[in-house]
Amino acid sequence: MSDEMTLYLQVWRQKDSKSKGGFQNYKVENVSGDMSFLEMLDMLNENLAREGKDPIQYDHDCREGICGACSCMINGEAHGPGKKTTTCEMHMRHFNDGDAIIIEPWRAKAFPVLKDLAVDRSAYDKIIMAGGFIEVKYGNAPEANSMMVGKEVADFAMDNAACIGCGACAAACPNASAMLFTAAKTTQLSLLPQGKVESKKRVQSMIKKMDELGFGNCTNERLCEAACPKGISIISIARMNREYMGTLLKSDY
Amino acid sequence: MSSLKLDSKVPQGDIKTLWEDYKFNAKLVNPSNKRKFTVIVVGSGLAGASSAATLSELGYNVLNFCIQDSPRRAHSIAAQGGINAATNYQGDGDSVWRLFYDTVKGGDYRAREANVYRLAEVSNNIIDQCVAQGVPFARDYGGLYSMRSFGGAQVSRTFYARGQTGQQLLLGAYSAMEKEVAKGGVKQFTRREMVDLVVVDGKARGIIVRNIITGEIERYAADAVLLGTGGYGNVFFLSTNAMTSNGSAAWKAYKRGAAFANPCYVQIHPTCIPVHGELQSKLTLMSESLRNDGRIWVPKSATETRKATDIPEEERDYYLERKYPAFGNLVPRDVASRNAKNMTDEDKGVGETKLAVYLDFKDAIERLGRDVIEARYGNLFEMYESITDENPYETPMRIYPAIHYTMGGVWVDYNLQSTIPGLFVLGEANFSDHGANRLGASALMQGVADGYFVIPYTLGNYLGSEKLDKVSIDHEAFNTVEKEVQARFDKFMNIKGTKTVDHFHKQLGKLMWEYVGMARTEEGLKKALVEIPKVREQFWKDLKIPGDSKDLNIELEKANRVADFFEIGELMARDALNRAESAGGHFRLESQTEEGEAKRNDEQYCNVSAWEYTGDNQEPVLHVEELTFPNVPLTQRSYK
Ligand code: FES
């Protein structure tokens, strides 16, 4: 078909977390615009496997932008050039015949590379463990409609709850800060009456955990917001900072 | 002779009080004793995460395993539409009884009444529980919950969180589980795949897993094992399931003695984005909530070539509205899917491949305004546009059915216990609640119901009444099973053939779609039973796996799953052949009404077929659990 492209990939290959990695070049042919980025990589992997070579490791699962598994730096951008898209949702029609594409793993101290493009993001689970929940015990829940929440507030909570935990925010940030991820969770929960009660403790312990894990500080670069496939706004970071300051002020009374 | 016996253990009495009575009579484990029990939970989707969190809150030691790098990525996350509950918040006459009734009927009378009633009964608690965890279900301007009606329902009982309900429920369960991980009650093992079940003295006592990063084989022992490992839809290669979704955990259970029930019941989802080409890796579903406002049609003429927007009203066939005036575009999934196939079979399909029908929002946009439609489905429209490069506000979507959910699974009794004592199976991995066809927004309901509300009691009853000896991972049974697992992986590595795993998986998928898909015949199924083993043989002869087994090796992981898919596919065909009737997601061309609707044969098949494994080259033995419907009288489903 005439709309098929040939692409020149430079892919980061690294055997395991201990080895040193480096770029390798691959040429892929017969790429159609309707293919997704990962289908293009699948095709390359299929060729590698057929030749008995080690396929490229990349995380992915749902392939519809919701599980947060996929995670590639494409030409220096987290999840590539598309706005509000994950790597798996990007289609090859955004590239041109003959393009060179550089594909790297997330780069952040707290996300060590496991193999090739796959990194260890368990640090995000640890931030959630530090307080990204509401302390409700099984069987003790009050009747759902007994708490009323205005639509705007519920919608804003939902905007933040949409985070998929992919790590693009930290990967895009020059300081590798996890502020947007953390703020999305604290904002979602503190906006809702059921989550407000613990909000002070939550903000303190999640931020503390984030620092401990080696994520950097926020210096307002706003690259996280641009990279976020779910369009989560840095307003949430401001909100979390305010909450955090509040906890510092009130902690001595 | 086989020793397997199916005993549903449904308590006697009035269906409305069965569960209350059960809970009252269940054996309890004393709170201080609970921490002496270890429970393995495989899977971290809605069923897995909710049960792991709840059991830990109650005091048990829980070991949770998931295949992904984080439990938050389990495939429940991708469920878009919603979750049913009989709250009757809308005052439209909903009730537990109606939800129960609709679910039994929707399942085409092939589910166990008592299980379904319990599901409907606990549905309201689910909403309370999830809301308390911070799940932001949609609200109306007055601050109360907003609900919608979903495929097959005439009441608005579906709670939703934009088009991301599964994500929100799963993140609720996940965060509840992480809270328990932090407290030490749950130990979390990620990037681990269960590769076998260990049975000691007839009871499930542990699992063997493969560490995906290191390739090491690991052993874990426990007092009970819970599987929340989802369905086997990926047997078709292309489905809406995630790439790692697989049937292997359930299949290992089957091979260790658990009966496998109703494998032929597969749900084909009517509103997916059509296939674009050979290299496609998966199919994307568009929530069927779209059918609330979208109208489905095809051109009346098989030779139509104009653009959708140029085809005048009178030359369009809104076939669902025409054939099913009462339900229109909201007929159940199987009916909608089959009708789409009928249209494309008549050459009325649209788009480049002709394997699609239109889903049109023009009227809804005119009636309600673009803003309303955008608020309801904005993210789905965006997703559609990003995949197809077409704008659904301006031109109708193209949709086609795709494999979505498997109603069949491991046979379980009222306790959710399989035929292996100590092995419990939850959510999509079991067969229990949806019969031959699952209603929209009921999968999430079942996953959380099983995990939060059923298993805490039934597992307690088991642990409280069994005498369990201590079993450690040094037990002989672990040695034996681990050796078998190792031998299997060595075997894959040693084939050293020429073709990749996907090559064989695609071949299997094609056979399944062709002969064990939307419309099945005796002849086709017999053919499948000849062809599937042939491809399987080739697979075991000519497979090529690069690299090393003691390493991160994706081809090896896939090979292990696909080897099981071959066997699962074969059992599906066998079960479909045996069931010479049409019911829900199982449609036999030989058994249809004059109007082309599924025709059940209640005389012969008002039952559950449960298969027992008897050895690799032997035919499985069929066991039958008869179903009775004292509460929802059997009628032929009609959505006219
Ligand atoms: S693979 Fe799930 S978000 Fe990309």
C-alpha cells in the first residue's frame, strides 16, 4: 500500500538493572498509519523473535490508555508528541515516511530501568501506601446518598481521580518530581467529604514518602502537566501545597 | 471411575433469606486466630484486590500476586460503563427482586438462582462501600447520584464515573489493599504469574509462580487459595482483553481437579471499534452506554457507496429499532451483536472492511445539544477519534462486535469454592452468576460482590470448619509440582523451531472466531475439534523461543499462556458441541426461532455443564448440575 512507511528507530537496550545500556538502531518497514505505536514495536519484536534475537521489553497491557502500563520516551517526550495520549494510544499516522524515532525508558532516579524500556515504578505504589486511601473498614460504610456533593466538586474530584499512575509526570520533570501524581490523589480525596477527615495526615505522609523515595522538588516547570495523558492540571499541585502549608501552620496548636 | 461430585451447597429455604441465614449459621474464625491463617489471592483486579483488602482488614495474612508491575493495572481498570445496584434512587421501580429477575433472564436461565439473588442483594452495599472509599460516581446538580440505564435494563440502576467506572472502582479496591500492605496484612508480589496449583491431601495449599523479571520459579504455601484471575477471552487472539489477560491460572486449577463449567459461554460485545488490519494486537471497546443515545443503522441497500452523512433517512435501516420496538438500541449484548453480524452477512456492512455498522449520534446531538453528549461520552468520542481519525460528532461511528467477556469458568458452589476444597474462585474466573450471557454493568458488580461481601463469610466458614495441618513449601507436593513446571518451561525452550508464539496464537484465534464464535454449527464445531489439535501439535513442534528461561523472556511467558489457550479452545468447542441449543452467548444455528432468535432447549439443557480433566490425551468427563427456577419462571427471552 502506498501509505506505508519506513522508519528508523533508535531504541534503548539494557539487559537488566545492573548492566549498562545503549542505543541500538532498527529499521522497520511497512508501517501503516492505522497501526498503534506499540503495534509497530510488536512488528519489530516479531521480526526479532523470528531471527532468534531478544525482543525489546516494554510495559503495556490494556492498550487503550487506562492501565498506565505503557511508558516510553519518544523523541524526548513522555508518551510521545500527541497531547493527552499514552504511548499505546498513539497512532503511526502522526509520523512520516523516513522519520527517525528515538525511544527511551522513563528517566527518573526513583524509576530504575529493569530491562530495555521497562522501569520499576513501585515507588508510586509506595506513595499510595503512605496515605492515598480513605480509612474505611469493610462493612462500615454509610448509605451512599447520605452525603451530598455538588456536581462541580464531584467533577473536579473525578478529574484528579483519572490519574493512571503511568509515571509520565515524573519522567517529564527535570527534577523527576512526583508532585502531580501525589497531588492528584490528595486532591481527589480531600475534595470529598468522606476523605476530608484524614486530609492533613494524608498530605504530610504522602509528601514525606515522595521525598524519601528520591523524587525531586517541584520548581514549577509545568512539564508534568504537558506530559500527563489524562490532562491533570497543576492547579492540583498548588492545592496540595496550600494544604501542606496549612498542616505546617496548624501542627503546633 | 471419577470421584468428582457437583454439590452446589445452596442452603434450603426462602431465596430472600438464604444469605442472611447462611451468614448467621456460618462458622466463624475467632479474631485472634485469623492471623494464624494465610490466604493466597491470585490477581489484583476487582475480585482479587477487594478480597485481599477485606480479608486483611479482618485479620488474615494475605499474599497477593499480580502479573503487572502494579496491582492497579489489572484489567478491571478498563471497564468503562458502570456498575449496577438496586438502590432505586431514581424511584423508577427498581428493587433487589427486579435486579435478580433481570439477571436470571438476561443470563437466559443458565445461572444458579441462589447465587444471583445474593448478588442482587449485596449490590446496594457495594455502592456504599465504594463511595466510602472515595469513588467519585457521577452526581447531578442537586448533589445526589446520577444513574443511567444500561443494555437490557428498563430502569436506571447503573452508577458510573464518566466512562471510567472500572478504573474508579479498581483504584478504590487497590488503595484499600495498599493501605493493608502498609500495615503488613497483605504482602504484595508484582510481576509474578501463577503457573501451577499445589494440592496436598486433596486440598489447595499453595501455588507455584514464575517471577517475570528473573525467570525464577517460586513457591508459596497457604491455608486457602483464591483465584481472581479473570476470563479466557484472549483465546481468540483479538479481544477487548488486555494483552496479559489469560486463562492459565483457571486452567491449572482444572488440571489439578477443579471442574470447568460452561466454557462455551462467551460474550461478544456489540460496540467495539472494527478491526483495521492483520497486525492489529487487540480490539478496543466503546462503552455500550453509547447505545443509550446512539442509533444503530446500516444502509438499506447492499450496494450503497455513499458517505454515511449523504445517505438519506429513508434509505437507512435502523434494524434494532425496527425489529425490537420495545428495547430498540438497548437490546442485550448478544442480540445486538448477532444482528450486526446478520447485517454484514447480508453485505450491508460499512467502512473499508465492510465489517462494521453505524452508531449515529446526530439525532441525540440535535435533541440534547452537543454539550450534553460531550459531557456524557466526551472521552469515548476522543478515544474513537484518536484510533480511527474520524470525528463522531460529525460522522457516525463504525462499530462491530468483539470478544469481550467469558461467562464460563471454574465451577464453584454457593461458597464460591471449586471442586478442590480450599480453592475459591471469584469474579470473571468463575462461572456462577451470569449464566449464558452477562448483562451490561454486571461484571464490576460481581467482582466486588464476591470480594467484599461473599468471600469473607464463605472463606471463614471453610477455615472455621476444616482441620488444616501445617504445610510448608518444603512439602513433597511442592517439589513434584515445581519439577513439572520446570520441565514444561524446558520443553518450550528446547523445541527450537521456526515460528513465533503469535504466529500460532493467530491461527488458533482464527479457528475460534470462525467455528466457535458468534454463530456455531455442529459441523463447524466438529471441524474445530479436528483443526485445533492439529495447530497445537505444530505449536509444540515448531515453536521458537529466543533467549533464556532464567531471564525476563516475554516470548516464553506468551508460549506458556498460548499452550493453555489451545486446550481451553478445544474444551470450548467440545462444550459448544455438546450444548445443542442456543442460550445467551452461545448461539447454535440449528437452534433458533423463526425470527432468528436464540432458542433454548430447557428439556435437555436446563443445566450447567462442568468438565472434569482426566489426562492429557483423554476426553474430559462431563458432569451436569441441573438448574431449577422456582422464582423466575422459565420463559423464552423476548425483547420485542
Ligand atoms: S497499555 Fe495501558 S495505558 Fe497504555
